[in-house]
Amino acid sequence: MSPSEACPHRPPCPGCPRFGETDLPDAARTILERLAARAKLPEPPVHRAPVHGHRHRARLAVRGTARAPAIGLFERGSHRIVDVPDCLVHHPLVNEVARVVRQAIRETGVAPYDDTTHRGALRYLQVVVERPTGRAQVVLVGRGETPEVLDALPEAVERSLGDRLQGLFFNAQPERSNTILGPRTLRLAGASATRERIGGVDVFFPPAAFGQNHLPLFDRAAERIAALVPDGLRIAEAYCGVGALGLPLLGRASEVRFNERSPDGLAGLELGLAARPASERARVRILPGAAGDQTALVDDVDVLLVDPPRRGLDEALREAIRIRPPRRLVYLACGLEALERDLDTLLADGSLRLRGLEVFDFFPWTGHVETLAWCDREPDGPESLAWRDHEPDGPESLAWRDHEPDGPESLAWRDHEPDGPESLARRDRERDGGESLA
């Protein structure tokens, strides 16, 4: 069976442009080879995980008519909808929620949105699957300021999902805009956030906060990042979202500084901190706002974690890192071109050295990959010796060693939305819920 025959929605669904392909995209491979050669590093290992059913988070357009609703993706370069009831990469519960919403539209007669006339009530559907409970957080995006624009639709969805519903929300998006989520989200039923177990701690995701789609593989990335951070140090995390990388480090750090601009991400971070012991919360500093406005993050910090949107680091933060480099910079990049530009600047004067590269196939069957890079400050005195990779006689040498692939899992192991199934557009990842269509 050919890949096209295996997917019932291809063509014209644009969600998986490299459907069935397992090699790295050519453009990504070229940049990775260039970065590795520059730093005299071996070919980066590629972490993969099973593709079918991996997407625990999806944003889908709702179009068509009340009698014949369609829930899915836009054909490339248009507002023509491709209904995807049996998407192979969605978690099965995502497909089931979409089926329930289609039926609820038919039952209630609530009209899907029409882009041309700017009429209709239901614009988008967001579904997030909470792994520990196997239940779904559901967001109904309406063309109005209040849930009343959806009439009886929310009640019908809640009734049909029953115990499978983790939380139900209305998001107000009344503007004629390609931005998916509006600025206001109201909870209608259930919990205020999904809860995931990442790195041994509870991490909370309110509906409008950024979250990874490929959670099984993100777990692996979080493990690798934790392994790059020795105990007892001052850590800062820029673009932290809900704190999925920094919260697991609280128990063994002397201080953790969190930076995030999105109110929804900060709300999730507060929930995660509230679940930690008071002794750990005492080690926390929160610096809200744009990362470029919080360059104090890098002051006297040992390890700086950055997980920026696809456009890369804010210019002011990049310059602060260049001038005051941390002992270790750990960079999780969803935009390889931006990573290369940032490293061109950060490595130019020799104060930082690229020590490792690894690839995470967060976006299988697309042209995008997630890349983990880490850089160390070059030796500038006796204290730096214990931080060298492979240092045989320093107490921290084991924690700082170069990563070696640890077996088949390392070779065989999608968030954010490039042009994968969730991508109603090719768009920059933004933390504030504003994602626009192409």
C-alpha cells in the first residue's frame, strides 16, 4: 500500500507534505551538517517516536454548513476546508471529539463560520488530550464575545463526551481575522488546565497556553535537557511557557528564573509552582514580559535555557548572551535557520563553543525538525576547568560529558505548527495564542 493510499485524506490535505518519508528534510540536513562541521561535531543523533496517533494537541478549522459541517485543515493557499475525520497522526480522542462536534452542529443547527461573509458562529476547535486521564480539553472558538453565540452547542458537546471531557472552554474571536484564538477564554465546565507529568513533576497547560503536540517525544527532549544541567546551580529559562523545562529542575537548583510574556503561560507556571514544596518555590524568580526586555536573566547565571519561537532569540537577549555568556547555554530550537543565525552571532568572538547537537522529530512527515544545541563558555580561569566536557577528575565531569547515543532508542525516537496536521497555516510559533493563517 502506498502512503497516499494509506491516508484517506491525501490529497488534498496539506498536513503531512512528506507523508511516509522517514529521512530528515534536505534543508534541515544541510543546516545541521554545516553546524556540526563548524564545531567539529559528529552527525547529530535523531530521536524519533511512533508517528501514528502522536498528536495530543490539535487546532482545526470549522467550516461548511450546519447540515454538512467540515472540521479540518485549509487546502494550501486557500480557505477551502479539507475535512479530516480519520487523521492518522491525531490521537484517536482528537478525532472522536471532532466527530462529536460535527454531530452537535447538526443537532443544534449552529452555523459554522464563513470567511467570505464573516457570518456563522463556530470558527475553530482546539482539542488537547491529557495523558494521565485520557480525557480531552475542548475549546470552541466562536464569532462573538460570549458563549451565547454558540447557542446550545457547548451543552450538546459536554453531554456527548461525558466522562471523556476534561475541560470545556469558549474562546471569543469576533474579529475578521486569520488569528485563531481571541484574547479571552472562558471556562464552561471541568478543570482550568490539563495536567501532565514531565520530568517527574506536574506541569499545567491552560487552554490558551503554548504546549507541545508531540508529548511522548517532548518527554525525551526534557530528559536530555535535564541531563545537561548539573545540580546546585543558578538556572534561567527564557520563553518558558508554563515551565515544562524549568520546573523539573527546581528540586536540584540553587535558583531558577523564569521568563514568559504570555499571561496564559504564566498562569500555567503559577499552577505548576503551587504544586511544588515551599522550599522549592523559595528558589524561584519570575521575570514576566518579552525576553528582550528581561536581559537580567543572564546576570550571574550558570545555565541558561532558551526555547524561543521559530524566529529565534530576541535581539536584545541575544546580545546580552554574547556580552555576558553563561557557563552553559541550552537552546531548544524549532527554527533551524534562526538557530544558525543566532549561533553565528553567539559563537563569533569565541567566548562560547558549540558542544553538542541533537535532533528531535517533533514534526514527522513535514519539512521541520526540533533541534537541541548546547554551548559552553570557553575556559577563562581555574573554575572553568570542572565544566569541560569529558573532564576526568572534576566532581561535575560526569554531568557535563558530551551526550553519547544510549542505544537504539536514541536513534529511533511535531510542536508547534509548521505545516503539519495542526497547521492551518505556516506560521511562527507564538506564546500568546495568536496564530494566524497564511
